[in-house]
Amino acid sequence: MQTIGGYLLRDTCCYLPRQGTVAYLFNAILRSKASKREGNASEFWDFRERIETPDGDWFHADIKKASGAALNAPTVVVCHGLESNSASPVSTGMAKAYANEGMNCVCLNFRGCSGTPNDRLGGYHLGFTDDLKQFLSILKERSGGRVYLSGYSLGGNVVLKCLGELGEDALYKYNVYGAAVLCAPLDQKRNADILASEPIYTSNLLKSLQKRAQNQLELFCGNDASTARFDYKRAMDASNITEFDDAFIAPIYGFDSAWDYYNKTSAIFFLESIAVPTFILNAKDDPFMNPDVWPVEKTINGGGRAPIKMARTDYGGHLGYAFHLVDANDERLLDETPAWPATEMATFLGHIEAHPLVD
């Protein structure tokens, strides 16, 4: 209910405390949801930049400047979820929350997710950190200001893996001072059976992935179903995402199998190397996650200056959190109040910005 409710009602339904009681406030009739659904990102983001990649491909970065922000305001780089993009209500909600903390926001659209097919076979996956690292280099060259990372679902895993790969270089080479992620899968190998048993939500994701595979067969493989670059028939016959990953992602990116892919990209194996303050927020009732996968809080080398804060709510589903508490006196109530998890992550990063590791 939370997962589906979050998709349908996010940003239109909240709890409104009033005289010690809780009342529902539905403002769906007061504003259109059309611009909130997956679609034209230009309706929210200030401008879009196309980034050419060293391997002959490209990706789009959508930028939102915080109103009234200082010239040296920090930038939060957001990575979205599987088959999502910058127009997702989760992406725009995070940008609003970070703007409330005086932070600019950039949403990196994974290759092929911004409305135009990419130029190379593949695109992105659970551990594809190349484009994120390239964009961090670009930010360092342009401004040298403080940077924070954020992401949700698959994008949260990408952020955590990237931070683990960089270690202390995240801070000293790329000016990354902290991170906050939502509903990151952590250990996809142990989540696989749970994900395969969910019939509604994941079936839609699978159809989207299969459509991508069909398009890429036509664009890059001469529409030859017998191509050796990936197993087209198995990809199109897949009954769950793991079977698709085994037929499409694994061969394209050089993994031995889907299980090898999960073992080499799941964030749980990179947590101990993260060297900047990081907040991981998940829900116990997430229908796509194995409830037994929740590692203890870790710090670099078992006890450094940069702890990973892990919080798991009882309810929320996968990117759900359909109902959130708001201030009845907030003038932004009906239009600009971000959902609860985005606000929590922004509060965490705002605290780090006020108390940085390095001045």
C-alpha cells in the first residue's frame, strides 16, 4: 500500500496536525499532477546539460538552482532509480528539499533515461559509477565548491558503491562532503527472490527493461535476434529482473552471470570503505528488499571520523512514504513541502554542511 500509494499520492497527501489530532489534507484538486509524472523535466528543472563521455556516449544532467542561494552554495548530485529519470516526483521532491537547505541540485539521468536513446549498447546498471565520477570531476574543475551525493533505489546503490570505490578521495579529490540515500538495495543477491515474488510493480519495470533491450537490438545489433552481444531471446522471455540481468546486463558488461553482477556491484560490499558522513534510509516493509539484510552501522576502518548512519522505519514501502507530517503554518503547505524522507535526507546533509569534516 505504501509503495503504490507513494507513487499515486506523493506530494498531494499529507498529515496535518491540528489541535492535538491528525487530519488528512488532500490537495490533489488544488494542483495538477500532470507535471509530476514521468515526462518533461523542463517543467521543473532550470536547465539541462548534455555531457559527452570518454567512451563515445553521453548523458543528461538536469540542474535546479536554489532560490536565493549564495554564489558558493553546495551542490547535491542525485542519482535516480531503475528506469526512472529527473522528472520523477522522487527526483523533484529531493531537489525541493535540498533547495530548502540552500543547496543547488543536479539530477544525473542515467544513459537512455532522459527521453533519447543513448549511443552505445547497454546504458547503466546497479554499479555503473563511471558517469557519476566524470560529473564529479567536472564540478571540481568548474567551481571547486562543496558537493554532496544523494540517490534512491538503484541510484542509491550507485552512490554508495561510488563512495566506497573513492574512499578518502571522495573528500580530498572531489570535494564530496557527505551523502544521503533512500531505499538502496544494499545486497541485490539476497533481494533477488523477494523481488521476483512481487507480481505488479516489478512486472512493469521488467516490461520497460525488455522494451529497452528491443530498442537496443534494433539500434546496435542490426535487429539480429541471434546477436552474440547479449541473449535476446532469454531477455525477452525473462519472468523476473534477475533473469533479465543474466541475459542482458551480465554479458554486455562482462559479468559471468547475474549472481556475479550482484556480488560485484551491491553496495553492502563497499560500505566499509566509505569515508564521508552518509545517511541510509530504508523501510522494514519494503516489498523488494530482504528484511534480514540490514548491516550494522559501519565506519571507515572500524571507527573513523565519518560514521554511516543507518535508519530503518517500520513503514514506508519502496519509495513510498505516501503520507507525511507538515507544519500547519507553513505557507508552502499546498505546493512546495517535500515528502518526509526527502526532508530527512536534506536535514542530514544540511547538518553536515553546517559542521563539515574539513573547513
